[in-house]
Amino acid sequence: MIEILSDSALTTVQDLGRTGALNWGVGISGAMDPLALAAGNLLLGNDAGDAAVEVQVFPFQVRFDDDCAFALTGADCAATLDDQKLLPWWSGKAAAGQILRLGLPTGSTWRGSRAYLCLAGGVDVPVVLGSRSTQMRGAFGGHEGRALRKGDRLRAGAPGAGLGMTGFGVVPPALAMPSDRDSLPAIRVLPAAEHARYTPASRTEFWTAAWKITPQSDRYGYRLAGPTLEPMAPIELRSHGIVPGVIQVPPGGQPIVQMRDAQPSGGYPKIGTVIEADLWRLGQAPIGSRFRFVECTWNEALAAREQTDQWLAELQRLARLHRLRQGAH
Amino acid sequence: MLHIDVDQIAAWLAATDISELELRGPTSSVRLRKDSAGVVTIGDARPPAGPAGMTVTAPTVGIFLHRHPLHDTPLAPTGARVIAGQPLGLLQIGILLLPVPAPAPGIVAGMWAPHGAIVGFGTGLVELHPVAEQA
């Protein structure tokens, strides 16, 4: 068991998402940085898709009620376990009664905005429609269908497992798989259905501007600030299915990127779609930061997904070998 | 003593693209290093330790890091007092990062291997001056 000691309205239990329920109008939810969630789980020998606690408001504290192996990935929050400093993207073991503290995200090389606390055996909450992710709009999944509150207690699936197989980490994917364009983070995008209906100047600006993530950005969507995108003629559409990553342009011309808690349908025109392999980069980009959209092809999008899959497979292989070695000693 | 023909091994080494070879026996060890001109020199496997020094060696092959890849400051700068088990540096193996823990409480006297150096099993990494654990 862990007990949440912080009041932080936006901390939720997430896994890799509730795919396969869009046809019932149920959004995907899931970790904003699925790579960090999977990496934390793999460090512990969990399944990559086990549930974890996604922290996006800092500082944050939990107390362990039992001895438990854990991993901390995502934003580097200068975490401590009692008075012991913890490294980022690292596994550790807590003794019953110890308090884990996450400070404000830091970093000059890379700064994330969401941290993931993974527990041995995964965070044990009921599976709803095939996932443990919190579905905020429907108020189900995760822990009682809501964000975590002070005093909430979460169970680890296998608290006593792998206690002697912690104390190592992984090079964060932002360093292992960097993506930059003209000194800003680059987010790869496939042109979407209405892309060609924007003026040539707007299309050029879409691909060259430094887009700023405004404070009106959350797990539902990121509202961006930059040049105004103008269609050649007004575009009116019936509502249609959308997925996380879709970049809509409302009448004001400032795009919105749909994120994990996006509703499954919408009627704004779509200028592009952030590729699945880069959603984690956006999920970690802090409010106020800038980035660029970089055009990519279908094949490049598939190759990028292959690259992240390979990164996870390599982590799983090396972590398993290392845990075996530790277990043998 | 190691009962080996060092000259013969040096000759073999000169004919390969291996730059460093270390042999270790129960009581002694030897390291052969080949420079860019192909000349093999014979030296101690372990860097010489200070009077009360303790050389922390690499537990495995990897890239030795003084600091975490996300951090600007070293884990254990020279002069730092460390407790047993505290990471003095990291070994990167592929994308995995393993700690190089202090075997005993002490003061970091210096680094034998530079940040980013590729090191082998047993390579001296950190010089530690053990001190009694504080009460």
C-alpha cells in the first residue's frame, strides 16, 4: 500500500490507455508519457502496460505502508526517499514507513512535466473496459474514477516482489532518441484531411513556427499560440471521430492538439496529426515551452514507432538480464 | 605469481586491434596496453593506491559516467564524503545505467577514469579514502 500525502487534484492512476472503446464514445486516457510509464514498469520486471501513478502537480508525497520496490520515471523531480536522494529514471526499494518526495521538475538537458511512480506488480485498481486508466469524463477506471486525494491508499500488485533487484536505471528516451529542429523540440506530424484547405502561407507557417504551449493546456488538449492559421474558405464539418494527436484548428486559427483525455469526436477541421511515437514528447513538454511541427510521412511514422518499440524491447532485455544477475547474488 | 609468458602475449597483442589486455590471478595481475604506434607496455592492472586508499573498480564492462546523463553535477565530486552504498558514478551498458557504489564510507580522493571512458571489468574508477562511519 502507498498513501497519498499531498493534495494534488490532477494526479491520476494511468496505464497505456483504454484502446478499443472509442466506438462506444469512450476516450483513450492513459499516460501522457507512455514511454516513461512502460520504462518504469520494465525496470521493475512488471508488464510494460501495468498501471502507475501519473504526477503532474508538484511537490508530491506518498508514504509506503509496506516494503515495496518502485521506479520513478518521467520528469526529474529531485526525488528523495526520506533523506536519501534518488536518481531519475531509476528503480528503488522503500521500507515500510518511508516517505517518497517529488520536488519541482528540474533539468537543463531535458525538462519533463510529468513523473510516473511505478510499483512492483503495478498499481492494483480494477480493470474497466480493458484498462486501469482513469477516465475523468466518465468518472470510472483508475482509483474510484477520479483524481487522487490526500489520504487515498493504493495497493501494489506484488509489493514484496523484486526487492533485491532494484537500484539501477535507464538513459531517458529524450537523450537516447532526441528530436530537434532549429534548436527547438521537433514533434513529427502527418498532414491530416483538411491540411490542403489552408492558405499556402498558413501551411508554411504551420511547419515553421515556434508553437507555444499555453496555460490552457492539460490532459484533454494543448491549446497552442502562434501565427493564425487561415483556411482558403470557411470549413464546416459534421462531428467525426478523433484520436489523441489530432491537431484541430478552431475558428480563431490557433491550433489545439488533442491529448489523452480528448473526447472521441469533434467537428473542427484537422490540419495534422501528431504521430503516435511522438505523443510522449508533447506529453512531457512544459506549459510555456515552444516546439516545432515537422512534417513526416506514413512510413517515417511507422519507423518512429518501430524505434520506440525497439528501445522498450532493449530495455526489457537488459533489465531482465541485470535483474537475473542481481537475483543470483 | 602469474605463470605466463608476458612477452609472447605482448607479441600476440601487437598483432591484434585490441588496445588493452588485463590478466588477473589470485595474487597478482598484469595489464598490457598498446599505444597508437602498436608498442605494448606492461603495467600494474590497478592504479597505485594512496597510503590508506581504496580503489573502486568497475564491476563490469561499460561507459563510466561521473554524473547522471540528465545532471550537470557529478554524483561524488573529489572531496565529497560518501556513505557505504552511495553511488560514486554510473556504468552505462547500452541504455541501462548501473551504480558504482562506495564499498565503505569515505572521502572521494579522485577519479581514475574520465567521464565517458569505456572501461573493462576491474578497471580502477574511483579512489576512496575510507573513514569511520559517523555515529
